[in-house]
Amino acid sequence: MPTKHIDTVLQHAGTAPFNPETGTAPVPLPPMRASTVRFANIAALENAQRSKAAGGRATTYGRMGMDTHAALEEVFTQLEGGTHCYLASSGLSAMTMVMMALCSAGDHALISDCVYGPMRELDDAVLKRMNIEITYFAAGEDLEALVRPNTRLLYVESPGSLLFEMLDMGAMAAFAKRHGLVLATDNTWGSGYIYRPLTLGAQVSVIAGTKYVGGHSDLMLGAVVTNDEAIARKLNRTQYAMGYSVSADDAWLALRGVRTMPIRMAQHARHALQVCEFLKGRAETVRLFHPAWPEDPGHALWQRDCTGSNGMLSVELRLSPDAARTFVDALTLFGIGFSWGGYESLVQLVSPKDLSKHKYWGEGDNALVRLHIGLESPEDIIADLTQALDKAAAFQKQAQVQAQP
């Protein structure tokens, strides 16, 4: 039988089995909540323990989750093209699992400077204290000069956080292989649906299921997917030893959300390109950051490696800090918030401090606004952006007049 399209797989992976006595099954798998697991006899318990010790998914206690969690793990492995999935309570906790599983005291890791911001807090608050050293690098830097004898991990994010910088995953994989490094990547942007880094040579993919997998801004979830047996064993032990646990209700919500991800993601992507087209024509726009936009420097890599896009974009605006605040505050359809991937539009005024860590940004005093374009009518979104930009431009012009001697 030919391989089914991922859209088909997502509608059938992790569904409820038929009851052998009644021959019936619900369409959605119900959330199975349990803290305690019972065994029919000692032999059954021992079989489960042997399977678990060998790296298999054997439930001996409710913390690891029951059928609902197993179904969601299957969905993530299907999305990413992996063999093993380990759930976490958030995207950041999934990143933490990777660092704890693959790095030990005295090790060194290379991390792209476009990585999700809280990784730096994990570094400052935990990794440094554990004598795990991190070197941040920008795309285009000579990684050969940065690798050390104790380097164990290459951790990247593509497209990057804030500016959506595309990295050459194949080239990263080749470098990692030459030096015996594990290549791990944050794939929240692609979520396995529009970008599959494991097929490009990465060995570990991290997803914040909070975003597009959940899709409704009502759950927190992370996942780590791998296609490497040795890495899977390390992740398995680390997940268990660190007490990771995910609510069965959140797992169920993620299963519900992922069924509609194909149509949601495509709609977000169409709306984002319409907004890019609009912003291109505004005098305030200096540069757009969106890999599916033909003028983005990473567009060729996006065309080569991705099968679609989403609603995320950033725009550099020729606005003063106060005018940029006026723009954001004037928006009515955009909530001000740090998340994305839900059905709603969101806006974040990115701080200069955060931008200074991204060499891709360069220098300058212009404002950067990150937008998540939701499922609202694009005409209404553009109208909202228009009135907010008009107010910001008027504010800036008035401020300039008042500043004249």
C-alpha cells in the first residue's frame, strides 16, 4: 500500500480501538486519567518492567500517561517521521529534557543565536551551574573554529525565533556527523507538518505543542522526537528520572487540535502572505521577515526544505520607540502576548535587548514587531493594521514637529 499523505495520517493516527465485545468505538479517543496502574498478576508487572528497561513504552505508573498519551506520542512520531516521542509539560521543558539527556558536566554545546529566548535563561540559571558550557553562533560563522574536543551537541532553531531566519539543516547535519555531534532542532515553527528536520539529517526534533498542534491557545505541551535508538534510550531515562508528566486532558486537547492542523496552517499561511503584501506597500515598512515571502533572504532554503508556511512574520518599521508603542496599543484585533499558533492574531513589540542577541538583525534603531496572523478575515486584519499604522505615523510626525526648535 502506498504511503498515505500526512493529512490522512493525522485524521486516523491515535484513534480509539474497537471494543472486542461490542464492536464499537468512539471517534475521538477519550482522555484516560490515572495515577495508579493495576496489573493482573506479578508476571504482567514483570513483563512491563522488562519492556520499560529495554526502552519500550510500558506503563507501570500513571505519571507517564496511559492510552491518550500513547496516542499523542504516535501522532508526533508520524508528524516528524521519527521512531520515539517523549512528552513534556511545555516547549521549554522539552528543551530542558534534551539538554539534560544529551549533555553532562564538562560538556560543551553549540547553539544558534536565533534560538528561542528562554534557552538562554536555562543556560544562565541551570546549565552554567552544572558546568555545561554553551557557545552561541550565527548562521555563516565558521563552526569548525568553534567546535571543541568536549563538544557534544549542536542545537539550532529553524526558522529562528523572532526573525524566522532559515538555517541550512542539511549542512548542519553534515557538520554534526563529521564531528560526532548530535544535531537537535526546535521545530515548533514547522511542527512536523510543514517542515521535517529529521528527514534532513537532524536526530532530535523539539516541538512546543502549545502552538500549532494545540491550535486553540488552551494547553501547554512539549514533545521531543528522535529517530535514533541510542538517543531514545537517553531521553527515556531522563524523562522518567526528572519526573515529567503531562495532563491527560492536555494530551486529549492536543489530539483534538492536531486533526484540524492541515486546514488551520494553510489558512494562517495564506493570511500571512496577504499581510506581507499589504505591509510591503506601507511607507513605514523597512523589511519583512517571513521565509515564504519571496524577498526574504531565506526564501530559497524555505522552498527547498519546507512544504508550507504559517502565520508568523516580523516587520521592521521606521518608527520611534514611542510611535511603535502607539501602533501596538492601537491594534484592536491583535492581542498583545508572547505565544502564537492559536486561531487568534497576536502582536509582540520586540525589545532591543532581545534583538541584540540575533546577528541576523544587525544594527539600527527601527522597531521590530512580531505578528501572528490568525484566522480572522484578512481584510479586517489589514484594516486594523492600517488604522494602527496611521495613528503611529501621525504620532511620530507630531513628535517631530514638537521637537523642532
